[in-house]
Amino acid sequence: MDILYICKTLEELYPDAKCSLDYKEDWQLIIAARLSAQCTDERVNKITPALFEHYRTLDDFANADIADLEQYIYSCGFYHTKAKDIKALCKCLYDLGYIPDTIEELIKLPGIGRKTANLIMGDIHHQPSIVTDTHFIRITNRLGLTNTTIPAKVESDLRKLIPPELSTDFCHRIVYFGRNICKAKNPHCPCPFFGICRL
């Protein structure tokens, strides 16, 4: 397959694609990303305005009462664990005084895995990143770009294929494509990749 054709086609479909989580401060993206685990970005975006209005700084989150924090995020699911992670995460970031800029450092933070670490690297630090969410894994398999659903292996496979300078936007565009066209159930076929899709 021609990876540059796929990149170019996605760019034509979604020229303004960006992270679908709403945030103003970089640290807010990290919190929103933690909330998005096993939850839709749409749901996260509904609760974060009130959350970020109530807790306005990292220090506010670091000193938050867990029960109070849970009330703001309960509709995202797994709110007990997420509240503990967010409080601990913000304490770490406050103590550090900066947002780590390597995958290795980021995954040491409470509640941060490789997927979120890659999101931070791409959208905050503007470094090449491969965010292996469910849309990304499904679609890259359908397009024959990888033969696995193991996130770390998908990331490794795609890093070898996608030009680094295109990788962050590519990931955002795949999310749009997955939500609008190449859905898990009832995908809108045929699509621009009909000739190379494995479906």
C-alpha cells in the first residue's frame, strides 16, 4: 500500500483535524485524556468545563477532596480509580514543575500509559507520536498497515511506515475517519480506501 496516499487522502478529508478533547492548558489535556479511558471523548468534553472551572490549577487538583472530585467525573466511569490517579498525577506534575517530554518519563506518572503518553508527546510537545486508540487499531488493521491488535506492536509497526512529521495529524485524522466513516459496526462502504481495505 502507499502510505503517502493514505496520509494525503485523510488530509483532504479532514484538513483541520485536531485532538477531539477540549482543553485550554496543557495539563488539562492530560487530565482529559485520563478521563477518556473506556469513555468517549464526547462525554469527557461534557464534564470538563465544570471540572476545570472548579479546579483551576494543578495545585487545586493535587489538594482536591477525592469524594468531591468523584462527583465531577462519575459519569465518565471508573471514577474512583480516575479520581485517585488525577489527584496523584497533578501532585506529581506540580512537584516537577513541568510536563515530561519523553515517553519513558510520562509513563511513570500515575494513570498514564503509552497511548496517553503519545498524545502528550504529539499535542503538547509537538514530537512524532502514534496514539493507538480503538479507532486507530481497527482502521490500520483494515488498511493492512498492521496485523496485530496489541497496542505496543501497532505503534511499532506504524512508526516504521508513517513519516514522523505526519504522524500526529495522521492519528487525529484516523479518529475522525473512524467515527464518521469506518465505524466498528456498519461502516460506510465504499470509502476512499475501498480498493485496499481488508473488509
